[in-house]
Amino acid sequence: METASLERFYRQLLETYGPQGWWPLYLSAPPPAYLKTPNLRPENDRQRLEIVLGAVLTQNTAWTNVTTALARLGQAGLLGLEELLAVPVEELAQVIRPAGYFNQKAIYLKELAWFFTQHPFDSLTQLDRFEARLRLLSVKGVGEETADCILLYALGQPCFVIDAYTRRILLALGLAQGKEPYRLLAQGFEEALPLDFRLFQEYHGLLVAHGKAYYSKKPYPKLDPLAKGR
């Protein structure tokens, strides 16, 4: 991908939507709310774990369902590694039911809870991002997009996240053909832009905002003002 094209599109998105401050974090104090992170590494392991949980829960579902599931996890006192390991998988599944595929995701959350007890967050931040990625991909339920979400937002590693919105947008802009492997697209961003996790966080958040606005229903690029004339 061309550096100039990606940088120009980033500026257009930022001008259109303003800073997104992803990843949104749940606040347990009433009333329920979400706090935008200022494009920095999380302040503690609780915030890191919340990002991990959200990265799994958002698989194949809308973010509104994730917020409901996270709220229920908080109400059940399950926003900790020890608590997640101790709760029966059937009970956990019912807590996260609003996120869909709850039986599978309950297993994935427990697998990740065990993983992070064996590989603490701080130890993973000391690894090369490729090595940390390989370790995450070894966990059941963690695919490339989920792994990169965890690396980028929970661990502050410069791994660009490629989601369905990003694929659709790149295709509409003529920056992709539509069938490229995940890693090839991610590598395109990582090689064309500075390896800055703050930049990657903001860019991904902006792509999600743009995707929600114009790429949720077909024909995707028909109304996209930023895709016209390309």
C-alpha cells in the first residue's frame, strides 16, 4: 500500500470523525458507561483483561451486545483471572449470553484466563510483537484479528487490526482486491506507516467509525463520500 494514500485517508477520517480514543473501557461504577482511552497503554491489568474479554466477546456480534455482556461480567464479579478460572464454564456462558455463541466464548475466555496466568501481561510486553502474537494464536478461540486487538490495545504493540469494515473500505478505495490474506493487509499498513501503536489504535478506531456509517449494508461504497472519485 502507498504511504501517501494511507496517510491522506487517515487525515480525512480524523477530520470527519475526530479522535476515537479506542479501546472503550467499561466503568463499573453506576451508571454504566464507557470511557475512551487516550491512545495509551492501559493503566493496570484489570483494564488489560477487560480489553482481552471484549476482543473475544466481539467475535461475530455487534459491540452493543459486548457492552451488555461486559456489564454482566462486572455485576457477577468476573473481571479477574482467578474469578474466570473458578467459575463453572456453564455459569460463565449464561453470564455472557448476550454476546452470542456464548458456549464457545465461555470456553475461550477460560482458556485465555489460564494463558494469562502463565504468561502475565507484563511479560508479554517485553517480547517481540511477532513472538507475542504466536503465543496468543496458540490459544483456542484466538484468531488473527483477536490476537492483534489484544496486542494493539492491551499490550501496546504496533500490530494493525484488520476487520471486516477495513476490508470493505480498502476494496472501495482501490487499495485492496478483496481476497488478500489477513496478514498481507496488516503488513501493508505496518510497512507504509510509522510503527506507532497510538497511530494504529486511532486509525483502526476511525475505520470502525467510518465502517459503521457507510459499510454496514450493501452496496457498501455507494454513499461513501470519501470513496467517490477514486
